[in-house]
Amino acid sequence: MNMPIELPYATCAELLTTQEVGRVAVNTADGPRIIPVNFAVFDDSIVFRTTPYSVLGTHAWNSRMAFEVDQIDPEQRTGWSVVATGRGSVVEDDVELRRIQSARHPTPWAGGQRWLFVRLRWDDLTGRRIGPAVTMAG
């Protein structure tokens, strides 16, 4: 049986940049919610777009949240997972929005207007892998 191995910070940060879909976990009055999002990594933070009155638009800023991304191979029983936690904030500064949009713009797959940019500046970034050594290709 493969035992999970903790990943170093630098590997966790690099693995985040290899994916574009992850899950945001927030706490609501009805309990925890986990929402899949398209995201981009920008200046040691995770940026995603949402609608203002959605669960994320209401709860994912000015509060603690978690973000998780992973890659698995069920046939080989291998994979990795990275979790970032920190405080969310709405990106409102026009200069900052232009910087994000020109660098690695998070483009939602889902339809609809998602013009609210939310940023998670992580204060903790951890990861684990199971199976052979992780390569940046996955």
C-alpha cells in the first residue's frame, strides 16, 4: 500500500499552476459549502470569478476559506492534492484587475456573467502525494 507523502511548499505552489479547476470551501449560515471554480494563480494567491449574489459572492470574501486542487489516476492509484487556506477578498482596484487579466486570466467554463473577482491570499499551503514522485506534468 502506498503511504501519503507531504509535499514541500515550492512543489505545492508549482502544482497549483498546472491546473485550472479547483474547489473553494466556505462556511455559510447553513454550514460548509464546496464550490468548483476555474482559477488562476497570481502573486502567491488564487483568483477566481463569481457572481455577486452567489454563495461565493456572498461568503468567499472577507472571511477564511479553503481551496483544494488535485490530480488523480485511479488505475495507478496515484495522485496529489494541494490545499490553500487564507482570507478571501474582492479585487476592486482597476490596476490590480488589469494586472490579473493580462497575466493569467481565470476564465469560467460555466455560462453567465461572473464579473466579481475574488482572491485567496494563502497563509497556509500544504500538499500530499501518493504513488511515484510528482512531476510538474502531473
